[in-house]
Amino acid sequence: MDKIIIHIDMNSYFASVEQQANPLLRGKPIGITGKHGSIAMSGQRIKVNTDGVHDRSVITTASMEAKLLGVKTAMSTWEARKICPSLILWPGDPHKYSEITERFNKIYNDFTTKVEAFSVDESFLDVTEEAGDYFTATFIAQMIRARLRAECGEHITASIGIGPNKLMAKLASESMKPNGLTVTRPEDTLKLLDSRELDDLCGIGPRIKQRLNMLGVETFKQLREFPLDSLESEFNRYGTWLHEAAHGRDSNVIQSSTVHGLRGMSTETPKSYGHSYTLPRNTHDKLIVKRYLLGLADKVAWRMRRDNFAACRITAFIRYGDFSSHAEQRTFYIPTNDGHKLFQVAWQIIGNCFAGEPVRLVGLSASKLTHKPGQQSLFKKEQKIQSVLPALDSLQHRYGTGVWTRGSLVKTHFKQRSSGFHFDHLV
Amino acid sequence: MHELLNDPIDVLVSFKDNRVFPHTMRWNQKDYKIKDVNLVHSAREGSKRVFFFSVSDSNNYFKLKLDPEVLEWRLVELYTDG
Ligand SMILES: [Mg+2]
């Protein structure tokens, strides 16, 4: 049965929040960078580098003005400055963004209990029952926009799409930026699809588009007419999804869960916990890489323990100075949320392939999550560690992260940052 | 020019509807009249919550931090055009 779904997507989110906070940035091309500046001590003044020289960060969000001048998300700050010399680089402030995210999701929750925070700046709302029809849904969307304006600020704008399912609502919201409101009733979905490119649809990436092109499929109309069994033999179950999507159908439901959300905000249950870190300088030193990896593993483990999860799979990745990279995963039977264990597995992967080339980034993620804590270990030393971890965690809860660090980490200092790919300050 | 700092400041405020409105701040023996409060947000610092006020006059952007436990204000960020 058709639903009425509203998709709300903040425009140039991090940049808009900064322009809301600071009027001197409004109307200007700004780029939010990954790394946050350090914290000044009393009496100290630290000049923030706004010109990108010596900066090895990437643009996580470009303001609307910067986008018009060609600056794109994930561009290196160096490249962005070359394209747009007037670009103001501004270090991201993850705490601010996550509070605003919480704030707008709370507003959405006043209109329906079925809210899915899809990403830091995008949410889906199921208003099938609350609205009843598209006219009322449009009215709800306008009320939400008025509340966003009043409670988050007029410079934090959103594009809103309304449709019979998540896929169509998202495609609709993307058709008008910034500040758009696009309504696609069930009878309009084919028209909407036919006005867009294949890879405009969430779920069709450039590689799939290429494969479809090779089959002679260039448009959604052609995709609809392509025999389902041929699609399925080419793409398996994904072929079924493609066929349905081309007809504007999507059976995905809103996944609202408040239990394991980001600090009480409703999100879907996490599928993985991950952290990555771009080193301040490329390094050849195995020991330094090892230290960072252990620090990351501890953070991932702490977040899992906080949310009462343990993982059965570790993926570790490493990126070298020449941007080549390596990622590999290991799966095991007994779930764990001990940072040292995560580290050991990750280091097995990374240590094996790392022969001293300059390293730029390391990261790991823990997946195949389970709520069941691992069985009691038979080994005394492990048992000891397991009993000490909850105590360390309560310290971390009270005083923020960074209170306890393993002895070998003392020299490793993590800079706080907001990355466009891993919104990962929530340690 | 964008700077991060951490200077104790004096702030003249009013209270209305359980909210705090900063009006004037004194920093480095100079008074700055706050024209706009653009955004207020909070953040956890360990077990306590602190508040950040992003405010501006016509030439400067200031980020002020309020520690409600000790009622202390600090200037933590400054941006001046050009
Ligand atoms: Mg967005």
C-alpha cells in the first residue's frame, strides 16, 4: 500500500550552520574542512589557517556560493582553492552540527513518531496516518519549514520532497535546491523518474549506470521495459530492485528506533562502528601507525560498549601517500567489544601488507553486530581486562573521552574533526 | 582573520523566558555591543553541559562560551572580515 513519505534534506548543511552562526560568512563561498583547530589555552591566541596552504584536509561541505563556483564535496582544500581563490576555509564543528541535527529531528518527531534519521542532514518522515492525503502532507511540510526557521535559524534551509515511498520522496527533494518543496503523488512518479538520469536515484551508482548502459539501458523508461528475468540474471536480487525502482516502487519502510540512536535521537540501529584518521603527516613508521590504530580501536570499542554491542567482523583499511589503499576484513565466531582485540585483528590485516610505504590514513570498522556479549573468557588475563573495561567506561562517560588512554597511546594525540565520510566525533 | 582563544570576559546579559540574552561584552578593556545572537548551542564537556553563543556586531563574529555551573564567560572564537 502507498504511504506518504516526507524526505527533508538540509542544504549545504555544515556550511549553512556556519553561515547561520556567523553573518560575516553569509553570501560567501566557504568550505568546511575536516579538521578542527586545536583548543586554545587561557590567554593564548591561535590563528586559524583560512587559506588552505599546508592544509591536507578535504572539503566536507561547500556553501551554496562555493558550489556555484565549482567547489565540490570531498575535493582537497588545495584543489578547491585553485578553482576558487576567494574560498574561505572554515574548520568543522561537529558538536554544533550534531546538536542542530538533534534539534531538527525533535521537530520532526512532533509531527510523526515514524522518523528515520537517514544521515546527519537527511531524514525520512512517514506521515501516512497523520496527513491522510497529499494536501495535508504539504501543509505539514510547510509547518515544519516554519519551525526549522524559528528554531534552527533562517539560514539553515532544507529541500523537502513528498512521495509515496522513501525512494521517490528522496528523488523529489533532490529536484529543487535550495529550499525546494516538491510533491510527487503516486500518479506523478513515472514522470519524475523520466525527467531524471539513472544515477540520480539513491541506489544507482556510476558503476551500475555503466553496466546498464552496456545493456542498452539509458533511461528509466528503458529500464522499465527491460525484461525482468534478464535484469535478474544480470544483477540477481538487485535486478528485482532496479525493476521495481524504475516503476517508482520501493518497499523500504521507515526505520525509526530510539533505543540505540545518536544521543537519544531516533536513528536506525547501527550496522557498524567505525573510525578513520588522516595522519597529521605521512609516516613510514610502523610504530606510529600501530599507535593510531590502537587508539581508533579503543574508540570503536568504547562506542560499542556504550551501546551494548559486540562485533563479529573487523574491517581494517590503510591509505598510502599515493592514495592507493588496501582494505580487508576478518570474521570470527565470538563477538568482542574489547579495543585491544579489535586492534590485534586490525593490525594482522594492516601489518601484513604494510612494508614501510608512506601512510596517510588508517581506519577500522566493526560490523556483524550482536547484542549478546561474548562468552566469559577462559583465560585469566582476559577476564581481568573484561572486568576493568566497564570501570574505565564509566570514567569516560563522566569526564568525556580522552580521560583514560592505554600507556602506549600517551604520545598519540587525535585532533577532533568532522569528516564528510565518517561523521565520527561521537566517540 | 579567524582566531581561537580562551579569554575570560565580562558579559552583560538579560534573562527572559528561561533564556539568556547577552547584550554587551568587555574584552581587553574594550566594550563590544552585541548586535545579533545568531545561534545558541550546547555541548558536553565531561559530565557537564556548557553553552555556546554565536554572536556578532557589524564587524566581528564572536563565539562565547558560558559555563553555567560557575557562571563564567569566555571568548573562544573571533572572526573579523578581511
Ligand atoms: Mg544535504
